[in-house]
Amino acid sequence: MCGLAVTLLAPRERTRWELDRIWDIFTENLIQNEERGKDATGVGIVQQDGARKVWKLPIPASEFVNHSDYCERIRGVFGPETICLLGHTRKPTKGSVGHSNNNHPILTEHVIGIHNGKIPNDDRLFGDFSMPRNGEVDSEVIFAMLETIPEKLKGRTYCKAVAARVALLRGQLTTVSADVRRPGELLILKRDMPFSMHYEESFGALFFSSRYVFLRKAFGRSVITEALVSKRGYIFKTEEFSYIKRRYSVAFAL
């Protein structure tokens, strides 16, 4: 069991106060997810141009957010060009937290992602598909599989390819990932593990959390109705979600 804390930002101008408030909400979301995993914490930032930065430490979130890296380096990167914040609190199922590549967010050549759940057939899939591997954690196989989807696939064809890869993964999962080959898109795959979202119009931002209780406390009781349906894949587009009532641009069965 791990915790996921995510913020997706629509491209628009924001005041310094708005950016500070968004950062504070993300930070509190990360801390509130500590009870789902205290062994390691990580944060990833995705910029509009596809640039990715990741920081991870084998410490609880409550310590991580007070570390100089978080308060200075990570906070310094977050700004007007940021489109996504990915946070993860880890309770290990496989792979030592002492090896940074086992902690989340996980980076592959084009994908950055976080995962809550357990994939028991990861070793088999790495072998069957002859995919490169950087760590021992089972979660890495999810993002390695997404790497195998050709960039040329679009729309429904792409969704079918994602669903076909997910069908090969045993176990429970909720994942959030961004692929630099598909700029401005956030892919969420939800199969049995909890995950909820809230759109805050005043900030032009979507907030996601493994703990819907945090979202309810932060934004009100209506959040209880915003849990994402299980056994579905979702694509959120930064250029579109603020104008779509359901917020996601595409949903498909897993």
C-alpha cells in the first residue's frame, strides 16, 4: 500500500500567491498520504516543454517536506511552466528503499510515473519483452510496458494498446504517468486501488489523492462524489480539463 498525491495544472497565468497556495496543498496532500507508506518519499515535476525532475529520499513525507531539497531545490523548480506535480509515499513490497531506482516517481526513457499496488509477474514480463530494467521494484514494469507503445499510435488505437499492456499485469494497481512523447497528457490507470480527484476552478488545477478524506477536508464534502471509477483508464489533457465537466478527455475499459 502506497500513497499518491498529484496536481495537474491548466496552462494559464497565476499569481505568486496562487502558486504558493497550490504548492501548500500539494505538500499537505503528500503529508496526509504518509500513513499509506513511510519508508520513502518522492516528488516529480513535469514542465510544459516535457522536462522532468525527480527527487527521492528513504524518509517519511513529514521529514521529506522539511528537507532542504524540498524547501529550496524542488520548490525553486515549481513555477509558471509547471504542468504536473507527482508525489509518492512508499510502503515497499519489492526492492530496497536504499536503492533510489526502486522508489517513486520512476523514470524510463520517456515516461515518469507513480504506482500504488503490487505486480507479482513483473520478472516474467521483463523477460518476455526483453525490456531494460533499472531497479528491482515491481512497479517499474508498468512504465516499461508503456514505453513499448509506439509514439505514432493515437486516439482509440493508443487506448487499446494501453489496455492490452495492462491486461498482462497481474495484481492491483493505480498508476499516474506522463509520457514526453505525448505532451500535455496525464494517464491514470485505476484497477481496484483507491484514488479520488477534485477540480479547483479558482486555481485551474486538478488535485488527486489516494486519501479522499484529505480532499474532502481541503475542498468540501462534494469530493466524495469524485472518486474515479475502477477498472478504467483515463487521459487528462492540460489544455482541455478546465472546460470539460467530467474533466478527463478520454476514458476506456481495462
